[in-house]
Amino acid sequence: MAKIATIAHISKSVWYNFDFGELFFDGGGMKNVAIYYRVSTERQDLRSQKEAVESWLAKRDTEPGKVYLFKDEGYSGSTQQRPAYRDMMKLAISGRIDTIVVYRLDRFSRSANNAIRTLLELDDYGVAFVSVTQPVLNLGHDNPFRRTMLAAFAEIAEIERETIVARIKSGLQAARKRGVKLGRPRKATAAVLSQARELQGQGLSYGEIARRVKLSKGMVHNMLNAK
């Protein structure tokens, strides 16, 4: 008997009246599902993604209450500024879906770091994630290893944060050793302008004046030549 998933109108980015035909779903916590498709160029089509997702869904046993479909065409996965993606995330945050299904992780996000952070954020809202062509990324509610995998992702994200912090500190230390002045740039106050003019009267170059008054060479040049 045909199973037709209920499609709710969320925005222009959502497909509706989608008939799954002879498709069945596994209960396992999948009650309200969002399916997300993306292609980077308009020359590409979604056929292969749809076939893989529908094949995976056909192996499930129980029909969910609702299935929402989202597609972004002509958008890069390196940005989160995608209309359908944003609509889907709003749905997840509002608690109206419990599972997101994609063809591959790179359809969801091109950045592994961003993807991991988003998966952890989704978990905070009780939303599972399934990549139908990547079993290791099956983070569905019915996966007994889901919590272990998310814990591993959290550890990876923490390592990445620590690496970024270490790189920033190392860069700042190297800059200080080179004599680079860090912090907010000094403002060109009346006192600084007076000092700069005095130094200019002594025949000092713009570069030397800038070093002494602790301003950029360009700012000193503009300040001393302002009408």
C-alpha cells in the first residue's frame, strides 16, 4: 500500500505534494523529518541525490508524521547563507523536526568544522542527522552508537578550537617580537597633531614621525596635509 508523506508548506524553498509511493520508514525516533538537497550550479540536477535518499527511505518500516523537503540550487556548501538551509535550521531550532536526512555530508556543508559544530548544535535541540551514503554519519535516534559518535565530534571540535587559539597566540607573540604594536590604533588627537607638526618642522620623514607618535604612516601623511 502506498505511503504518502505529509508535506507542510514552510516557504518557497520547500517542495510539497511529494509522493514517496511504496516507501516505508523505520520508527526509531523519526517522526518529523527534513530532507535536504543541494547542488552548486544550475547545470547539475538533484536526480542522483533523490534516488539515493528514496532508496534509503524505502528500507524503513514506519511512516513519520511529516516530511519536509528543502532544496538549494546554485549555492555553495561553503556558506550557510542558503535560503532552504536557513529555513530548515529554523524548523530544527523550533523543534518541528527531529531528523535531517541528506545524500552526503558535503551537500549539507563543505566545511567539516562547520558541519561538526552544526551537528552538535542540532543535537542540543534533539535533532538527529543521517547521511544516507555515509553509514559512519548515520546519527539517527535509533543508532546505539549515536552518543559515542557525537562525543567524538565534540572532542574534535574542542581540539580545533584549541588549535586556533594556539595559532592566534603564536601569531601575536611573533608580531610583538617584530615590534608590531597591538591593540586599538591610537587616535589623532590635537596633542598628537601638534607633536607631529613639531617633528615635521625638525625635518623628520613621515615614517619617522609615525613611529614616534605611534600612528600609521598614512594617517600621519593625511593628518599633516589636511586643509
